[in-house]
Amino acid sequence: MPLVTSTEMFKKAYKGGYAVGAFNVNNMETIQGIVEAGQECKSPLILQVSAGARKYANPVYLKHLIEAAVETTDIPIVMHLDHGADFEACKSAIDDGFTSVMIDASHHAFAENIEITKKVVAYAHDRGVVVEAELGQLAGIEDAVNVKAEDACFTHPVEVCEFTEKTGCDSLAIAIGTSHGAYKFKPGQKPQLRFDILEEVGKRLPGFPIVLHGASSVPQDKVAIINQFGGKMPDAIGIPEEMLRKAATMAVCKINIDSDLRVACTAAIRKHFAEHPDHFDPRQYLGDARAAVKELVKHKIVDVLGSDNKA
């Protein structure tokens, strides 16, 4: 099956009360683990590439790795640019064959955000590519995204209709309390998402696909393995999975998952070296990392996203 856009994918997700997982990819093993999990669970997938991933792995390598993965499956897969910083970044991805791009102009004033997003939408739609935009700002650090807590702001529901109408974007990332990175909450702090904002946005934009960024749960069993085998990840706390499942039954059609994959990979590799100190072949420890990614993604698909058997 060739790469697809998210249009039909999101229509089915909204109607079916589930979300599609958008998994950040950086290398071959991560892509293989995600796609194998999607294939076995018969789930649609979004493989997304950040600016940091394109810099690390080279855009040409990543593109062909994703295309190779698509050739091995019969499930719908979107190739998505995550957090495109400006028009040129989005244009480059579109010209490279991405089927979906995100323009993140959320740090600009409302009117400027509209103008930048509108320009990307015009270029993308002329080439059959869909566009995700963002309204509101998430705190945290992830690749090129770095927003201080005091600069974060929730999405204002009163702005969503004007924004989507004037920009023509195809999906909208909103800020309801999620945040980037593996350290989203402090010990003793009760994780809380603003479901009242999500509900109000859903009422104002019925049927319109909403996206959650910064939604990794940071699995504590994997954090424990990292710390057990020499790592130092104190107080890494993510979004409770039951909250993400609730969001997926509402207007949220796409949930971004990044830190969870990194934590799973690191836990598997640290454990491997502790148990096999004589190993030096990357195929051995990266094979364990790939298996850990696959296991995690299957869990997310079935227990959090609810997207199994929806391909």
C-alpha cells in the first residue's frame, strides 16, 4: 500500500472514537518495530519526522527507510513532518514526498500564526498534502522545540473557528496540559488535562480532527530498568494513559508518542549490556531495542489509542 494522507484515517478515527498513533522515528530499528506492531494489530500509523531526526539521520535516509517499511505492509501509513518551524521547512518536506506536514507557528501572535499557516496550506493542498497547525503552546523540550513553562498557554476555544476557517488547515494541535519531553510533572503533582477545553473545542468544531502533542506516558517500568542498570532518570513522569484513552474517545484523532519510544529503547539496550557485557555487535543490542519498541507500540495501539483492527 502506498503512503496516504490522514484525511480518511481521521474521519474513521473521529467516528470510531479512537486515535491514530503518531510515532517519531529516527532510525531503522525504531521504524521496523513500529510498523511490525501496526501490521500485527491491523492499525493505521503515522510515522513522523522531526527537524532533529532529519538532521540526525539525513532526510533522504529517513524517507527511504519509511518507504521501505511501507512496502512490507498492507496498512495505511502517513509520512508526517513534525513541528515544521516555518514555510521553508514544510515546503522541503512536501517536495520530498511527505504526505502530511505540521506548521508550528504557535509562538507567533494569532494573526501571524494564521498568515504563516495559510501560506503552508496553500502550497500543500496544491500538491495533495494535508496540514496540521497548532494553536496554543505546550511547555517542555523536544528536539528543536523549547518552550519555558511561563511561556506556555492553553488553547482558547473562542479562537479555533476563526483560525481553522481562515487557514484551511486539516487538523489542529491544541494545548490542554500536555507537555514535551519525559519530565512533564513533578513528584507529588497530580497530572491533569483540561478536558473542559477539549470538550468545548469539539463543540465548536464538530467532526474536526484534534491533535495532542507531548502525550508520552513515560512508562515507569522502563524508567526503573534504566535506573537499575546505571541510568539516571529521577522523577520522569508522563501523561497517565487513562487520560489519553479518554481524549481519544472525544475529538482527538492523533496522539503524538515520542519519549516513550526513546525510554523503551534505552531500557532495552542498558539491560542488554548489563546481561551481556561481552557483546559488541550492534545487531544484538539494537535487536532488543527494536523488540522493545514493537512491544510498547502494540500496547499503545490496543490499550491507549484503541486503533487495533481499524486499518
